[in-house]
Amino acid sequence: MIRNIIFDWSGTLVDDLPAVWEATNYVLKNAGLPAMTLEEFRSEFSLPFINFYRRFTPHIPMDKLEEWFHARFFEVQDKVVEIKYAREFLEFCEENKMRKIVLSSVRPDHFERQAKKVGFDKFINSAYLGVYDKRHTIRDLLQKEKIDPLQTLYIGDMEHDIETARFGGVYSCAVLTGYNHSHKLREAEPDLIVENLNELKNILQKNEFKIGKEILKKTTANSKPVVTVGALIFNEENKVLLVQTHKWSNLWGIPGGKIKYGEPSEEALKREIKEETGLDIHSIQFVMVQDCIHSDEFYRDEHFILLNYVCKCSSSENVRLNEEAHNYVWVDLKEALKMPLNLPTKRLVEEVLNKGITKIE
């Protein structure tokens, strides 16, 4: 039974990615190197961060790099905000008398400022901060806190967090709310991958705080195929809407989701698209059905039956994404094939083009 939670801080409880990215580009600029795009940074950044800088700035002493980074980070860290569901999860841990420990590379003064700003300082029982390599600290932490590894879950957003958990002999949970994309996290082979802390909360409640191989096997994959609906949405300019999600390895895809019991598929499509994009759709046409089984692109092992449609929206000016996606674009159908699409979306676009569907009346 899980009684102790070890949290990574950045990307797990707070979103400091914009601030860290900006401070890193400041370091690169001072080192005479070009800035990174956000996606380049997410792809390249790794822990221990010393290894990251050894790859890109081997000619600059580490103390100088840290001086540049922290000077800029101090100026921009007010951009740091709490991650959605983090507060609710901490309250859940508090209610269930679980010990809450932070293990992070963040500097103590930055942690104190951020934790106080978001109000998480009152939840944390212990914090181990400024740790360059967490693998070198995890065992001492367990011994000092006098906690059983088999009653402990480590939650983080990077490969290094999963390696650290394995090094300490504790269970590991990867969240998709931070730095590493899902494909990197899957390669690290955590015990569990969740989209966010709300999903983890539900798993712990459902399984009475127990974690083991059989429980995790039942939790991470459904025993039956999951039927979903999704659509290529055309606007008045005959462009289609694509959304980018962490769940699908940051690839581009279409909005949609699961059909509820007793719900007609087209009603489910209208509901899911309204929830995920804020758009009202009409002129719905069925295109194809796809099997999606054990996809390496999806963040966990699943068997989906995908009902795919095309439709039209009333207005393309009112796209409002919920937490399912973090970016969207309207694009010509043929241009969409040049983008990094997830495989089911690529197949759908190809089928729509083969059918000669270029607009919806």
C-alpha cells in the first residue's frame, strides 16, 4: 500500500518550463550559440542538467553557466504557475495521511519563492533541493525519512525521475505535464504513466492505494477495446483543424474521444468536439473505421476502435482548447500530410483525399 509520495517539482507540481526555457536561451546567447525553440528544448533537455550543458557548452565553466542561468531565471520565475490538478492531488494526499516529499534539482531559494507563491509549501513534509543527480540522493532520502520503498511512489516528468525511482527501489509514475514527451517516458519504462495527477488520484482510489504488477497491468490497459469518435473539421475556408497533444507523443491529430454508454456516435462526436474545442459542428459524414492496437504513439497501451468522420463548424474563430490539447492549427488538407501526424490521423487524411472530399457544404 502506498503511504509515501516523492514528487519531482518542475513539470510535476509546477509549470516552470517557459521560465527555464527563457533562462536557458539566455545562457546559450551568452555562450554565443543560437536560441532553441520550445520544442527543440523539450527534445534536447535532460537531467542531470550538467550533461545537457556539457553537450552544448563544453567550453564554458559550469559556475559561469549557473551564474547566467540563475540571474535570468530569478527575473522570469514569476511565470511559474501550479499545474492543473496538482493542488487537488496534494489535498488528496493530505486527507489520506500520506507523506509528501519533494526531490528536485531546483535551487532552494527558487523553490521557497515558488512554493510560497502557489501555496504548496503547507503541503510538503520534507524537501531535498539543489540535487544535481537524484540517483545519488534517493537512497539516503529513504533512509533519513525512514520510509519503506515498497510503500513509496515517485512521481516525475522526465526519464531521469524514472531512473531515480528504479535506483531507489520505489514505484515510479510518469506524468505528461512536464518536460519529456510520452515516447521518451515510455522508453524509460515507468511502472505507470498518467496524463495528469487527477488520473493518478483515480487509480490510487480505485485500487485502494495498492500498486503491484497485477494491479498495474489491469490499470494501464482496458480488458476490452475502447470505441471513440473523431473528425476532420472543415471551416469556411475549407481548411481542417488539427490539434497537438502530449498523449499522442506531441504529434498532430484530430479532436474526439470516447463514446458514453447509450450515446449515439454522432451525438458523442458533437459533445467531444464541443468539450475539446468549443466548436459546434454540423454536416457530419462518416468516412472510415480504424483499429488502433498497442500504438507506440499513444502514452499507454490501448486497443481503440476509431470511428472517423468529416464535418463542418459554424465558426472557426472560437476555438477554445481544454486540457486535452495544447496547440491547434487550421491547415489545407494536402498540407496536413506534410505535418508530423499520428498514424490514425494520417490514414484518415489520406482516405478523405482519396474520396475526393475537399470541402463540406
